[in-house]
Amino acid sequence: MHKLYNDYSSWLKTIFNERVQKISVNAGFTCPNRDGVKGIGGCIYCDNNTFSPAYCSSKKSITQQLNEGIEFFKKKYPAQKYIAYFQPYSNSYANLEILKKYYYEACNHHDIVGIAISTRPDCINESILSLISEISKKYFVTLEFGVESTLNSTLKFLNRCHTFEDSENAIKMASEYGIRVGVHLIIGLPNESKEQILNHAKVISKLPVDIIKIHQLQIIKGTKLEVYYNNANYNITTYNIDEYIDVVINFIEHLNPKIIIERFTSESPLNKIVAPNWNGLKNFEIVEKIRKRMIEVNTWQGKCF
């Protein structure tokens, strides 16, 4: 019997022999499409407050954020290991000495086994990759790139201010340094057909990618995307839950079975979401729906790879 998909939590357990929890930390970085280097305003869909927990604040030290995050999760899971997740904005977009200070402060915390660094593909260079590679020789490290789409027309619309070629180059460079690479994609972006979404899976599968995170397009209050969504001239739509499940299953059928799937959805506060309306379904509930549907239709990750 085929394994339905290569899931992240099971993979981590093979490495650490117990449950591992990511803890978000905010190092206070920004992005080149926010500070004017490449653009202003950031990505049209972005509101980092929708996924930043209460303890996650750049006004606190990395250590304090980790301590508070660990206390929060200990109430649910008393015994486990933790990964410090540098999450908001672009976490390699700073002076090398600052990056070194923050990364090692996280790694040296007694409950932390490694770090995950979320960033943009245009925010790395040889020196930064050399630093991350050095850390990865002693600690568990993943470098996550916000790829979002393989289509340059989509990236331009989103105000990403980088190309897919930038993503390809960054993924290959990081891999050459022996760094474990993750990518992030959004499913259901404006003007992307289901065929183009399937092609994302095919293109990503040819690259040295270790981990993938996908989630649905969400229209968040206060973003530029909300303005476009409310303007009929843009014709922006979102998937209902059943449509999304079908698209995701098709996507992973075409995905390299060696790639680890970290997530299928994103869960934002209900009061922040304009669309889609999924009646408050939790991530684990959506994952279970995907699993049941895959069993029903007798499919698995990489079936069409």
C-alpha cells in the first residue's frame, strides 16, 4: 500500500524520536519590497499579524520569545523538542553579524534543537549561505523560500519584486551549500488556472527541494488584495473547501514523492478573513478531509510524477 504523502511531523520524528514543535520568533527584519530597495507596500496579500502569536514580538529578545513560546506549548505537550522559526518578513535580510547573533542566540537556547529561517529568494548571498551552512553542521536547519508561484506574471501582480528565476537560483545555491531547502507556494492565486497550479508541482519537483508548504489564497482585511477583491474589474475568486481539496490532491499527485509536505493550509483569525469562508475549519480538520478523500479516490503523493 502506498503512503498517502510524505508528512513533515512523521519525518521529524524519524530524526528526533519525539514530537518537535516550531516556535515563531520575530527578529524585527523587513523586506526589500517594503523598505524601498525594490518596492514599497510589501506583497499585496501580506499581513504578518495574521500568523504571529502573542508572544512573538521584536520588542522582546529572541531568548524571551522562545521562553514564552515554550511555556505556551508545554501546556499542550509537556515533553518535546523545539525549533526556533524565524517567521515574519525576510529573515536573512540584514547585516551578516546581526544574522549570526540572532541565529546563534536561538540555537544556544537549551530547549532548541535547530532553526527554520523564512526568507525571500532575493535575500541570500554566498556569505549568508556560508553562515547558515556552518550552523547546519551542528544544528538542525531549514531555509524556507517564499516562492509563492512559478509564474512571473503572478509574482509581478503580487508585488513580490522578484522573479521565479530568482527562486530557482536561490534554491540551487542553498542546496549546493548542503542546506535543507523548503519552499512556500500559495494555491489559487489570481488568474492561475488549475493546469498552471499543477505545473507548479512539476516545476518544483525538478528542483533540489526538501520540504514544501502550501496553503490556500486568503483575502485578509486591510490588505491591498482586499481592495482588488472588492473591485469587480479584477475578478478575484477563491476556492470553496471541496474545490481546494480537489486541487491540492491533484497538485500532490504530480509532486515528487521525496518532497516532505509540511502543511496544506493556513489558519488565520476569523475576524481577519474576507474570503474564503470555510466556517472556521481548523488545519487538522482540513488535513483529515484531504486524507479521507485521497483514500476514497485511491491516490497518493507522486502518483503522476
